[in-house]
Amino acid sequence: MAFESLSTKLAGVFKKLRGKGKLSEQDIKDAMREVRMALLEADVNYKVAKDFIADVTQRAMGQEVMESLTPAQQVIKIVNDELTALMGGDEPARIHIKSKGPTIIMMCGLQGAGKTTHCAKLGKRFLKEGHRPLLVACDIYRPAAVEQLRVVGGQAGVPVFFEEGQKPEAIAADACKHARDHGNDVVILDTAGRLHVDEDLMAELQRIKAAVPVDETLLVIDAMAGQDAVNVAKAFGGQTGLDGVILTKLDGDTRGGAALSVRAVTGKPIKFAGVGEKLDDLEVFHPGRMAGRILGMGDVLTLIEKAQDAADAKEAEQAAQRLLENKFDMNDMLEQFQKVRKMGGMGALVNMLPGAAGKVDLDEDAAAKQMAHVEAIIYSMTPAERAKPAIINPKRKRRIAAGSGTRVEDVNKLLRTYEQMTKMMRQLKKNPNAFGRGMGRRLGGLFG
């Protein structure tokens, strides 16, 4: 996950500070030296890291820390505040949709950054918000670029506009006219990328901006590009003018330095973060929440939003009622596993919990594999067995194991987990306060 390495190193620094009752100036200087090294190793721009440490040190040397009863906590608070400011402040940067006429968003960036996929992700997000987006294929050079946009647009449920034999600026102009005629209130232009920043690319983007009134120019950057990502942002910002950045592959880079550097170097906010390969894996970038994740404070608000997005309120109420009425069966269990996957998997969820980021050694691949095994076992059961697992005898277990490609031991393990869940629910029904502070431990033992 993003910032995993940085989070681990910062946790070590703060642990040392907490071990001291009072902090001296030398303690703070030593800690800040380690923080600076951690930032540089995370691929944060050198000047950004240097200025950040200077700001934190200046505040940490003040009376609010030196005379505090909890100086280590005050230092952590200062680091959190400065990280939030570095990435753009407390409030996320939004895309403002015009009340009259289509809002035109031009996506630009280097080839391979994920521009076309993120056009579809953005389109799907607008669709969920009640808008009528239109994707426009302005990349006439890359082989199969138009077809790729049509495929991902179809998966997102967003229409795609394209004209053969036209230049990108003409396609953009005709698309805007089409949007006005057909009631599309958001137009997303997928422009051509290059393997390097060149004059032809910049000139084409400028011609598109001259042909249509672009409201938002968003640069799509690969977070794994490190310092190159910052250089690309500077080049595009200087020649085409940017309104914001979409940072992709933030789930795959353990360093994540680009997220800390882009805003400071370009002055443009990160508006969205791509956190997975699925079309739903696009988050609004919240600087404060991201700072919390980096410092191991978790990101409970995003976790809640993910849960609300994954779960239908009526379905959730029905599931809870079935649990309390002791009607919870294997179909319900399968549904809960699928919701966890939709929310990004166990690793993504654990890293959003306060104090858990970087501390829980969770093998995401192994967890995903185990979840797939559980699903295969449940799918191998007959409808009667799913509804009433108690009828599953040794002969049925052997058949289920053979059908799912697992072992009888795996089937037994799943059935034991199911029995423990139903037992817990029966106890909860009898006495709502039965678990108390032991609930977390019981659930932890239940799911490993």
C-alpha cells in the first residue's frame, strides 16, 4: 500500500519520542533528521522535504511542545498538520459542475499513466452522482486507443463519442455540440499521451483548449514514477495550465512520495487518487485523511464511505435482522465476503483502521486467495446445504471439497467459522452486552 515504508519509519521515530518524558532541542533535531531521511527514501522531492522539516522543526521548538505535558504527542500533531498543509489543506479540491452547459474536462498525461481507464473511472463517478457524462476519444494516434475507451466506457455505462478522419480539436468541438444536443452535462476528453513531454503534444493540447472552453485540465500521473512524476507535472503545468492532478496506482507504491511533492512543486491540488484496477477504485483525495494514514492514525471516514457505497441500507438492515433471528446461512456469509472484496479487500480495510496501518502483517494475496477458496466451497454446496449447513455430513463434505478444488479440512474450517458466528449471534440476542471489550478479540480469533 502507498506510504507503507514511510509509515513504518515514522512510527519508529515517534515511538522513540514517546519513550522520553521531556524533549530537548537535540531530541527534536535527531527525530527530524530521521523524518527527513524517511521522506527522501519515500521519493519525496528534496526541496519539499527540506522545507517541510524546517517548518516542523520551527514549530516543534516552540513553547507548545517544549512546555507541554505530552511533548511527543504535540510533535506528532505538528507533523500531521504540516503534512495536511503540504498536500493541500483540510478540504479536498472539488470539480465544480456548471449549472448551464456542459462542464468540459480535459485529461492529459504521458502514455501508460492510466489516462483512458481513469476517464472511465471519472465518468462512472459522475454517473453515480446523477450526472450524464460523455467520454470523447481525442487520441487518434495510439493503436486501439479508441477501442479501449469504448470498452471501458461500456463497462462504466458511459457513452463514448468519436469521429473518424478528424483532428482532435475538431472531435472535441463536435463532441461538445453533441453533448448540448443530447443533454450531457459533463464532457471528458481523453487526449493523446507520449512517452516523453514534447512540443507536438503540448501544441495539440493548446489547440484543443482554443477550440473548446475547457473548464478543468486534469493531469494523470503514475504515482510509481516518483521524481519523474513531479517533473512531468511541472512541464505540463508550465505549458498547458493545470487545474488539478489525478494520481494513479497509489495502491501499488509503498513509497508514495509523488503525493507529497506534486502540490508543493506545481501549486495544483491532487483531486483524485486511483487506488485499484476496478472502475470503482477512484477516491476523492483528502489531504487530512491521507496524512492520518501516513501517521498510522487510520482513515475511518473513508472506511465508512466505502462501507456505505458497498452496502445497500435495506440489505444491511435485512442481514442484521437475519443474524438476530438466527436465520443467517451460507448465502449471507458469501454476500458479506463479496462486500469486503468490493470495499478493497482486507488489506485496504486494515490500513484505514487507527493504529493498524503498517502494524498488522497481512498478506493481501494470501487473504484474497483464502477468500476465493471460501467462495468456491460455498458455490459447491447445493441450495439446501447453503440454507441449512447442519445437514452437511462427511460424504457431502468430500463432494464439496472435490467440487471446489479444496480439502475436506478447508470445508470443516469454514463450517466451524459459521457455527462460531451463529453462536455469537445467539449470545448477543440473549444479552446485548455479553461481549464488552472482548468483542474485538473474539472477532479477531474468528477471522484469523
